[in-house]
Amino acid sequence: MSYYENELRALKKSNRLRSREVIDESIKDFASNDYLGLAHIKELHSEVCQELDLLGIHASKASMLVNGYHQIHQDFERAMSEANGFEECIVMGSGFNANLALIESLCRKGDMLFMDELYHASGVMATHFESVNVVFFKHNNMQELKNLLEHHKGIKRKIIAVEGIYSMDGDMCDGEIFSIADTHDALLIVDEAHSSGVVGVHLMGVFDHYDVAIKPNYIKMGTLGKAYGSFGAFILASHHIVEYLLNRAKPIVYATSLSLYDTLLAHKSLNYILENTQEISREIKLRKMVISQELGSEVAGLIVPIEIGDNKKVLEIKDRLYEEGFAIGGIRQPTVPSAILRVIARLGESESQLRKLCKKIAQIKSNKLKFKKKM
């Protein structure tokens, strides 16, 4: 039975219908979030497999609270805590679940959540829980946030949620956010999915970039499926907050712990980033320079949004560039207010290929590029 035929027809008519596409490894990848290209380093994979072969088990088997917490988990958590300057860390299944865990458990009756309007869909979804009272502030508008915090003086707890680098706009959170949180004694959640491993002197993200001294009211979460070339997520916080999450956050309490393979691979990737920081930083700087030279855009990280404004045209450009050998993102509503091309200037592809792609996009924008006709 076609239970949702009308809804699917409406999506198709508005050029918003999504589908899965099997990746073609011969196509240059400027679409995925493998920012540093670590998913292509076979040595990391081989080292993980060799270590797992020495163990008596190769799967997590259970929740981390019910015999599913392995030494591999603890070793990685301690390494992440040390690298980022936080007291403790929790690893878990995904960044989506990490946001659900944080917002649903931290926001109790009498509390107020102040969330940037462009926060990730996982965080926005969590605001629909009955316990969450939320106010959205205009993107990166620190004055509006301060006004809202002043207006809500009588509440029990204040919680602020921002992203380090925003996944679609590609811009960075305002550095003033840290002092604002401190002034108003607010818990501050920073989603570093797209900034951890990409910005900062040590490539640890926006706390590192802004040289922020870690305080008990700061919480950092991020994914392992982007710059770390693995899968899963992490939450970094004080011992007090971590203890609370272990007891109240449902996606932690009731979910099987992160796979041993993904945890160990993320640990190897963390070590790789820390051992090769200068070289990686040089490569990131080079790609930012290419973006500036060819597209005239200055980017905070490695996300390059190019506004097109038309769903049909975005898909057409995306598909035609794919025919030319380049995979990029074609992002449509409701993910973004207006359709964009989304290029990831990842280190997994060469600077010369990025430059070639950017030249093609620049020609498209000036309506000078002629594609081959589809066969």
C-alpha cells in the first residue's frame, strides 16, 4: 500500500525528494565530512585490526553501565580529556544521540535553554521533549542572547547551546559566547562536530582556537565520524556533569556502548592529529587560500557554502559536476532556508583538484561553463 504517496509526490514536485546513492570511489570527494582524509589512511585501520585480534572479544556487547565498558573506551576517554583540557569524557554512538542526551537530561523543570537558531537538527529535535523550555536567538547574535538572558533572571538554570562551526553556513561561533555564559552563570554546550580536528593551534576546536580556559560550566560534544575518520561521538565536561549524564541521559544509559573498532580507530586518529598538527594545519591553510583565490570566500573551517537559491538548479549543478568527476553536496530545504551547494575542502583530495573544482563552480556562477549533454 502507498500510505504516503501524496507526501512523496509533494516532495518530488518541490525538488526536495531525497535518496541514497552508493559512493563511487573514482569520483573526487568534496562532499563528505571526512575533513582530514583519515578514512583513507590504511595504516590506521591495520593498527586497529592488529590490536583487536589480540583481544578475547571484538564487540562492546552491552551498555557501558552493564558490562559494556571496555579498557579501550576508558583509554580513549582519558586521551580526549587530556587533549582538550576537560576533566572527563564519555564516548557514545553518534553526535545525534549526544545532542539528544545532553539537552533532554540537562534541561529540567524550571530551567531555560537558549539555543542558536541554526543549531543542528538533533538539538532542535531534543527541544520537543516536554521537559525542555527553549528560546531561540538569532544566529550568532550575542546582543540578543544577552538581552534574553537578562529577561529570564528568575529561572533555575540557564543553558546555552551553540555550534563551534555551523554545518551549513560554515561560520564560527562568536568568541564572546564564553564570557556571556560565565557572566550569567550558564551552562554552555558547544557542538564541535565540524570544528574539532579542524581549527585551533592544536586542532582541537573552538575552545582551542579562542584559547579558552576550561571551566565547570563548559560542555563540549562532537562526532568521531568527521575529522576523526571513524564513527561515534564524545561529550567532554566536568566530573560532576559526566556523573549526572551517566545517571540521567537515556541515550547513554540504555544504548550499547560504542564499538571497540570505532573507539580504537578514533584514538589512533586523535594521536595522528596530535603528532601531525603542523603539517595538517598547513594543508588546511592551503585549502582556505584556494577557496579565497578562486571563489572569493573566506571560510572558518573547511565548509564552503555557495548560495544558489533554487532546488532544481542545485540538483542540476550537483549532478553535472558529478559527471565531471566531482562529488559535492546539494543542500535543500528544510535543511537550509535557501538551496546551496556545499563543498568540503577536505584534505583527502589534493589542492590541485580543489582548485579545478572551484574554477568550475566560479564559471557556473558566471554562467560560462558548458557541460556535456547527458548520454
